Amino acid sequence: MDRGPMPPLVPPKTPSRPQGPRAPGSNRPILGELSPSLRNRIVQAREDGKSWNELHKRFGLARLALWSTIKQDNARTSGISRQGRGKKVKLTDEQRHHLLEVVWEDPDIQIKILQHDHAPHITIRTIQRALKQYNIKKWKKHKRPQLLP
């Protein structure tokens, strides 16, 4: 019994985004951040004595998301999330401007002397990054004798 040529293999269609419940009256993506108004409604409903199951059915969110929203509510001020925990700036704008002025006045200054005299609490690499923002790249004063004519 001859069936003929094999049909081409076609990958199965996958949904473009996860399917599942959404918050009622919201076009928020499933994995998106909760809006401040939705967070306030969740916190208010929990303070009114609603159970986790009632909150889950009402808002269509996972119980873990509801629990973490309630837990993080104390860390928020005025409904605004706290600042990220990224790298903090070491130099203020005034200090950067001061370093730029020193380099502008004396372009032959060595970076170790610049650090020692003007920013002893800052590493050399931080000073280099600060000067790079002013387009002073790969700036290092070498110990070379001055060439005379």
C-alpha cells in the first residue's frame, strides 16, 4: 500500500504570550507590573478581611503575587516602589566638575597625584570613569622627560 510522499513537517503553533486569567477590567499583561491602583485595591481588600482565595478569584492573580504585594506594601511610600539597589554614585556632580577643572588647568597632572590631592576617598578607576564622561578617555600622565628643541 503506497501512501505517497511524506507531508512537510510544520512546527506546532505556539501562542505569542502565555494564556490565562487576567485582572478584571484590566489590559495588564500577565507578567507585567501591577498598577498602583490595583495594588491599593488588593491591600484594601485584604485589610477588609478578605481571604486569599477570595482575593485570588476577584483579581485573577496568583496567591504568591497577592502575598508579595501585601508584604511589600509596608516598604512603599505613597504607593511608589523603592529605589533600585544598583551601584551608588561615588562622586557628586560638583566633585566631577572640580576634577575636570583641575585637569583643565593642569593637563600634565598625574592621575595618582590628582587622586591624592583632590579625591583621596575615590579610586583611580572611578576618577577615570568620571573623566570619560567629559570625553577625556584613556587619560594617564606618563613620567616622561620633557623634550627640548
